[in-house]
Amino acid sequence: MGELRVHEFISLDGVIDTPTWTADFGFDPAMGEDIAASTDGCDGILLGRTTYQMFEPGWSQRTAADDPGAPFFNDTAKYVVSSTLTAPTWRNSEILGPYDAAKVRQLKDSVKALYVSGSGTLVRALIRDGLVDDLHLFMYPVTRSGGPRLFEDGIGPAKWARAGGRLYDSGVVYLHLTPALAWSRR
């Protein structure tokens, strides 16, 4: 079975909305290294509709000269969970239809690793269904007060183990977490 790796930019109070608020902290080159490490070996990208539609216009036009992450986002197979999209708009994309945990498990079984970025509704469902193998959280020293949170009520309790991390000069903290052995599945 392949791995499912989730990457999120998150505030101290757990908000994971569109991360425009991260701009005040800059982008430390070490963050790029850690994000690249989280994508290493991934042969698929799993996205929710909203994130797919946000990523497609920007990433599809970038080249490796613009951003070293561009080849990964453009050349890697993308799988989109959506009940409303019917046709892909970005090359190497496939629409999976509405969220179905069994379908995601089947996809996981067919790849080495899937990378998920953003996609809050999808990620909460993946966590709830015990499908996440790695959480790569970039926690910013700011509170948002309102907005969608990574761990909303109803997601269920779970224990996570630290697999790595780093503190950047900007104050952003990188946490690499994996489900603890006592993973609580609903």
C-alpha cells in the first residue's frame, strides 16, 4: 500500500484557509527543502476541487525556471475529489468524483505515495477515515480567530507521533507527524 502525505500551512489556532496570510513571514529556502522532501517519491497528487481550481491557473503556467516545484505539479498524475467537476482542466488530471474512502484506499494501493496540499474538506475526511500516513504542518506564529480548522469537531480523537521538524528564522515551525500506533479509527 502506498503512503498518503498531507501538507498544510496552519495558524496557531488550527486555521488552514487560503494561506495569503503567510506572506508576512516570507518563504525560507529551508521550507522549500522540507516541502520538496514531503513530495519526494510521490507519484500522485490528490486534491479537492477548490485547491485544484486554485492551483491549476498558477502551477500550469510555471516552468522549472520559474519554480523548482513546477515539474512535480505539472508532470505528476493529479486525482481530484469533486462532486461537481466533470472534466479536468489541467494536464495529467483525473476527476475521481465525490469523496469515497474505499476509492481513495484503492488509489493508495496503486501508487507509491500520494501528496495532498490544502484541500481542507478532503483532508478532514482522510484523517477521519484513517488514511493519512504523514502530516507535514507548517505552523505560523499567528492566530486567525475564524476560518476552517484542520481538526474540526467530529473528526475524532487520535494520537500523532513526531517524525521530524524544524524551526525557521521567521518563527514558522515545521512539524512532521505520523499516526501513533494507537491510531483511533472511527
